[in-house]
Amino acid sequence: MRRLIFPAAAVALAAGCGNDTPRAAQARQVSAATSAEVSAQRRTAITSAVERVAPAVVTVRTEVMERVPADFYEQFFGGRSGRRTTTGLGSGFIVRPDGVIVTNAHVIEGAAQIFVAMRDGTRYPARLLGSDEANDLAVIKIDARNLPVAPLGNSSNLLVGEWAIAIGSPFGFMLANSEPSVTAGVVSGTGRNLVAESAGAGVYVDMIQTDASINRGNSGGPLVNALGEVIGVNSSIFSPSGGSVGLGFAIPINRAQRVTEDLLAHGVVRRPWVGIKLEVPDPDGPQSSNGVVISAVVPGSPAARAGIATGDVLLRSRDRVMRTPYDWEAERLELRVGEDVPLLVRRGNREIAATVRVADLPEVNAPKVTVLREIQLVTLTPAIRAERGIRRASGALVQTVSARVAEQLGIQPGDLILQINRVPIADAESAARALDYYGGRGAIAMYFERQGRVYTTEFVIQ
């Protein structure tokens, strides 16, 4: 007579389906207690923080229309250039239960269509409510209600070394799963200024640095603390190889919150302006830590009305000490139009306190086409560089500029344009394209070299 042999797991399962023996019942109780103990031991501040924020993290997918030249056969038959659709991927997080989502401006830049995927796989079309390229932030919205919201924290009191958790969708839908990915690290630094090449092109100021892995597709997702509060918006990485090497950067949530409020209320960001211009030292040159020299004060500006003069040394704004011009750039991003800001300057051997009322950034009083026609640019060549003693190897040289535009933009013939917003300028054509693109889209931050020093100016073109 043949005997049937069952696997041990099958026997245990069969025994559980009938009447438990005392020994079997005791074994099941011990197993349940052990599972509960393991579960409690595995739960950490990171798992709790993820549980609190992850439901509000979304994947953002865009479709961008690009013009492409006709192929050889189409050209032979008189064909012209056509269009093709390319896709972009990023992340975002919900800040209002009615579907308002924060992400990066570079995630949705140039998008003809925007789609959002929720954690459970539900997908929605989204519309753009507003974008601020200078801060690399955008607000989009989907038509939904009662959505989970990511709790917002405070980025002004971060501790170097505290937990930092990046949540997002690296490589988007390539993972065939709509669940966000989680990487953990620490806050490696605060107030970081990116002036070197990074994955998100351009200059970023006052950023949060973290070693939590951030990869393509993480842009726009939240950086979270151990309490499950969003402290930053993941934005860029520094990487020689293109992958994460532990140098990630996030936009502080306090700044992101101010920009979001402006975009929701006005559709554009109100740009704080006091009317002072500072020298921006070369990153390779010596750095001063004893205030920043004010190189110019705009006549009739809030700073001029407060008695601040060219040559004064800016020492402090509110509680922020000024060590480099980037400290002022970071401070200005935190200011709000209409508020009174206490400044401390040094004039000679005296320290002078002044209160400045922040105003809106004034617009250049001309249509953008007229402005572009009043600036003549040439591409920097080795011969021009040697003749003029220019330090940088590439850029767009201002050959001529009208007196009106020179006064309002703060540039003059001989200046070398290095960067416009987040776009590095390699030649005259790229500068013209950037000015044309950003004209009418909000504030423009321009970095330029003059007599071996780097300066910055900010303006709006109608």
C-alpha cells in the first residue's frame, strides 16, 4: 500500500484548518507574538515619515512637441520639417486636497500636455497654474477632491546631520509601478550655493544639500525630515557621471511655500526688490566674510529712500549675516513684497541701521521685441577674449546697447553675458534665444562678467 507524503508547510496548513491541538494553538500564539515584535522592531522614524508623506507623492509625466527636420526622401519630394512628441518625467507632491501639486519648473518646461499618476495608479490630466523659472518651481492642478496632503515643515531651522528622506519616482514609469521610491540620508549642509555645472543647469542659491540618492525622475519630489514633514523640493544633483554620487540639492520649503502662494494668488511670482546691486566674486577667487560691498543703488528705489548709498557694506539683513553676495540672493528670495526689512550697513567706520520696504521688481518699460533690437550681441572668440582680457572662455559679448536699456537692465558694452536664469550662455545665439523665451514670462536673472568680476542683475521684460 502506497503512502502519500505531504510537505511540512502543507501539513501545518491542514492542521490549522481543523480543530487545534493545545500544542498547535500555543505555537500559533507564539508565532503571532513574534510577528508583532518583529513589526515593532522594524518600525523606525523613516518608515513612519514615509507612511505620512508617500500617499501625497505623485509622478508627473509631460509630452513636449519638438520640431524635427524632414528626412532625405521627404526633402526630395518637397517635404518640410515636422514635429514629434517626446516625453518627460518627474515627481511632485500634493499641497491641497483639491489637487494642487508642487513640482519643478524644469519638469514641466515646454510641455504641451501634463499627466499625473497617483500612488494607486490612477492617472489624471493636469493643467499648469503658474511657473517660476528663476526659482525652478511650478504649480499644477488636477481635478480631484479629498486627496492626501503632504505636511509642510520649516526649512529655517534644519540641523546638519538630521535625517533627510527623498521620495519620488526615479525613472518614472520604467519601474512598471506607480509606488514612489524612497532613499534616505542626512542633511549634509544648508545654504549651499551651486555655481558649478549640475544636473539642473544654472545657478542655485541657498539650497539644502543631502546625500540621499536623487536620480532622474526625482526632480520635484519632496525631501522629508524624520517627523514626516516636507523640508525641501528635490531639484538637482552634482554628478560627473550623470548618476547620483551623494550630492543632491533641494529648494527650501519656506521659499517654495512663498512661491506657491504667489502663483496661486496672482498666477505669477511677485519678485522682491529693494534696488541694490552687489558684486558677485568669481568662485575661484578669494572669498570675503566681512560683508558685501554695494556696487550700485538704483535712484528712487526703496534702498535709496532708506538712505543706503553706493559703497556701503551690507552686513546683515534681518537675522541673516552677509558673507557673500549669494547670501543676499538667498535672503531676497525669502522676502515678501510690502514688508519692512531691517538692514545693517557699514559706511566708513560707522555701522548704520536702515529699514527698507520691499517693493515689486519694476518692469523694463518696453515690449520684449524692442528690447532685443536695442541690444547687439556677438559670440566670444579667442581673439576677442585675448584683446579684452576676459577671464571666461565662452559667452555673449554686449557690443552695443541703447542708453535706455543699459540704464534699466544695468548692462553696458563690453559686458560678457554668462547665464540667463538657469541657462548657461555659450554664444550670442543662445543669449538671444534665452531673452526671447523668458521675455514676458516673469523675472530674468542675468549673470555677466565686467572687468574680470562677475555681476548679477534682475529685470522683467514686458
